[in-house]
Amino acid sequence: MKSSDFDLLYSFLHLIGIFLFKILFYMEVEGKENIPKRGPFVLASNHLSFLDPPVLGVASSRKLYFLARRTLFKNRLFSLIIRRLGAIPIEREGLPVTLRKALNILKEGKGIVIFPEGRRSKDGKLKEGKPGVGFLAVKGRCPVVPVLISGTEKALPVGAKFIKPAKIKVKIGKPLFFNSGDYFACAEKVIESIRKLR
């Protein structure tokens, strides 16, 4: 499959996703204009459900790349599809190797999704941010776009096996810029910006 096919596949599934998510989840997106029209950026979102990555993919006007658990790549066919759609396996060697992969994507002028909390929130509350988002923002010399998702925890709660209809909202905030600084402090500012979108 050529790179042009990749773009075609992503665009096709993006259109289908918009249609399905509006029907199933009455999905609303606010602030889409805050996503940079060109150049690298980090989309930093709260994390409530396994539905969050496709929700962000549908909400974004640009192609996104995602860091994903290596276990999702066990099935060859599924692995091929999600790799084509921009999923990047979290390496066994550890987070530093994975972050460097993400940094290379930013250097190519692309957008990448990161969940600053590191894992799904079981109670819906925002947790402390990890320094990885600060590392990518500073080293990648790119803006961080804060995003707040709500409703996915009802559509597909932690531990649930089946999706059910629920209202999903996505609020996209204004880009944040970090030219330098402590990575933990950057992460804290990103989390606070996400919190303010409520």
C-alpha cells in the first residue's frame, strides 16, 4: 500500500467516523479552528475511554498520530490497519525510545496525540500530568493544543465490553507554547488548560 493509499484510507475512514459518531454519539466539536493548519503540534487530551483516540481522530481537521499499547499490535491484520492510520507502538525498551519516535514525527511537521495523565481516569477527574508532553513541546518546538473530552466514559466505560449511545463533546483550546522550561511545569500548565475547558 502506497503513502497515497494511506491518505485515502485515512480520509475515507475519517468521513465514515464523522457520520457514525454523529449518529451514535451526537458528537459535538468546539474549537476546531484552534488546531494549527500546518506544522507540528501536540494534541494533549484527558483520557476517559478506549474511544478517545478515534474520537480525537474524527474531531481533528488534520491527520493525527497516536502512541498505542503494544498489545494492540498482536493481531497482524489489525496491526497493519492501525499502523496505516498512524498508531505508534509503545516500545518495550521504555518511554524514552517511544518519545523519540514521537519527536521524529513532530520533526516531519505532523500532529501527534498524547494523554498527559498517562492512562485512563477511572473517576473522570484529571490527574497529574507526566513530563512527556513537556518534553515533546520543548524539544519538538511546537504548540500544545489542550483538549477536553466528555461523554466517552459513558459510551465505553473502563472495563466495559460494549459501546452504548451517549452524548460526546470535544472542546479544543487555544495552543500553548513552551520554548523552554521544566517538563513537569509544562505538563502542569497543560493539565490546568485542559481543566479550564470544562
